[in-house]
Amino acid sequence: MTPSGNTILITGGGSGIGRALAHRLHDAGNHIIIAGRRLDALHEAAEGRERIAVVELDIADPASIAALARRVVADHPALNILVNNAGVMRFEAVDAARDLGDAEEMITTNLLGPIRLTDALVGHLSGQPNAAIVNVTSGLAFVPRTDAPTYSATKAAIHSYTVSLRHRLAGRVEVVELAPPGVQTDLTPGQASRDGYQPLDEFADEVISLWSQPAEILVERVRPLRHAEASGQFDQVLDRVNPALN
């Protein structure tokens, strides 16, 4: 991906990783569109930055996705990069029957949402110069947290979907996977100050330094998870990710 001169749509751009990347990509000389449900957070993220536009999106609603795609293509015809970042994470106990509402929400938001939005924009992106789709997964796509099984599974599914997209869109749209480690954000309660998680600014700076890498953007902290199986260390890494198993 080229580091500047792009028009980039980032879902979940009002907070966390999405907001941090929006600001850095804006500073690098790109036009940014941030999308999400909370307009107050989006406007706060865009404040004072004339090349950041705001658009409302409920990534769990197919009608909202279709409306956003129409609006963005009409208002920002130079759009050439989509960053599928929006997501939710819920912890779950799987040792007894439970209300599956949280699991269904994660599947709808984390898996169906990016698939639907990509489908809505892939035709437009295919005709753009320097086009790219960036799917934000997780180190947990490769080594799951067993107290977040559905979340981990949705990220594993998006990893697989990204591989397929990359193969099918080769030569037309670059497809990149960005797999974060645990990052200090508000994704889950207390995570913004959780020991052992990578500070958000440090993570975002490292991602920007790797922005032009093909296929995968992997900060150093996520590499042990990404390569756990290939290195023969899967069981050991699984135990580190899930210390209660020991």
C-alpha cells in the first residue's frame, strides 16, 4: 500500500485502534473517512482535522452498510482503501448452556459485517489505483483465548476469508491482514490499562512503520501467536495465552 495520497475508509474509527490509525494516516497525507455508530465519538476524533470525514454506520445492519457504501462512493469517489476494523469482544463461559446473544452479536459484527461491507465496495475498489482492503484480525485468530471462544473464532474466520480475498483479487486489489496483539484499548472492561498489553500509541506507531508491508502487518508482539503452530510452539503459547489451563 502507498503510505500517502489515498482516500481511506476506516470502520470503528471513533475510538481505539481505528481512531489511532485514522490520525496517523491523516498526518501522513491521506484523506480519511471514519465510520461507526457513535457520531459524538466520530466528531471528536475528527475535530480539527479537515481531511477527516464522518459517516454513521451500524456494521451489524445490512441496510446501514448498503447506505454507507452508496454515500461514500458518491461523496468520496477517490476511495481506494477500506480498513475493516470495527469489532466487539465478549467473554463467555462454555461449560453450561447460556444465552447466545453475545456470540451472535460477535459473529454479526466481526464476521458478517466485514464480509458485507467488502462485498458492497469491492466493485468500486477494483477500479481504483493503488486499491487495498485491510482486514483487522487478532493474534487470537491463531491462538485462541478459551474464555473468548466466539471472538477468537470470528477472527480466525476473517483470517481465512482474507487469504481467499487476496488470492481472488490479486492484480486488482491488494488485500492485507493486520493482526494486533493485546492492545490497551476499551475493547473489553479494564483493557485500556491492562498490564502486559501493548500501549495503543506504541502499537499504532509500529503499524504505520509497517504500512507498506505486503499480505500481513505484524507488530513484534503478535509474532509468537501468528507463528505458534508453524514453530511447533502452539501448546506452549496456548498455555501462555490461557494461564488458567496450567
